Amino acid sequence: MKKDKVKQNRRTKKNKNSSRDSNRILINGNNGQKKNYGSAKSKKGLSLPKLKPWKVIVGAIILGALGIIYLNHVFATQELLREVNQLEAEYNRVQRMHTDYKLIYDRMIGPAEIYENAQNAGFINGGPAEKVIEVKK
């Protein structure tokens, strides 16, 4: 057989790697590929993204500003609560005063007071028969 008609075996096929290279692979344990130590693709666990210092600084400034805004909101809310409690106490005080004045007024215009004033003026109480009003048609 002629050499050009025989298919070449894949193992003996000559490519970039010579037989010396394959011996090196067996000795060194390296097949010529670069290993990516520390890359995100080769790690199996949770990896943190690489952050640039300016991003950390900007993030800290933004978080600080948000914190200050939140604290101002909390203090303003506490001040409003204090004001609401003060107004509620004042409202309750005025409500009690109104109830007391209403009671005094009701006593002044009530039947007992009217009968007493009438008696002092010289009127005579007619008794229960006088309180019934009959309407004639």
C-alpha cells in the first residue's frame, strides 16, 4: 500500500504539539492551557464583585445622606407627636370646661330653678292638676 492512501491515525496525526510536548504534558501535568486562578468563572462558591474605591466612597456618601434624611424625619415625627399630644390635652381641658358650663346652664334653665325663681317672685305652685293642658275644639 502506498502511504498516501492510508488514513493517518488521530494519535499520530501531526499538529502543533509534537511528541515531545505530549511527554511534557505527562511529566508536568500541564497540557499547555492557562489556568485562571481567582477568576469568577472558575470559583464554585459565592464571590464578591470587585469594587472600585470611588464606588465605595460614593455609596458611603449616599448612605450617609439617606441616614441623615431618615434621622431628620424621625425627629420631625417626634416633634409632631409632642404637638399632637399637647393639642389633645388642651382639647380635653376645653371639653371638660364646656361640659361644666353646660351643666351650670342646664341647672339655670331647668324646671327646679324656674319653679324656685317663680316662688321667689310670688307665684304659687298649682300642683299636678295645673300642669295638664286641655285643648278645646
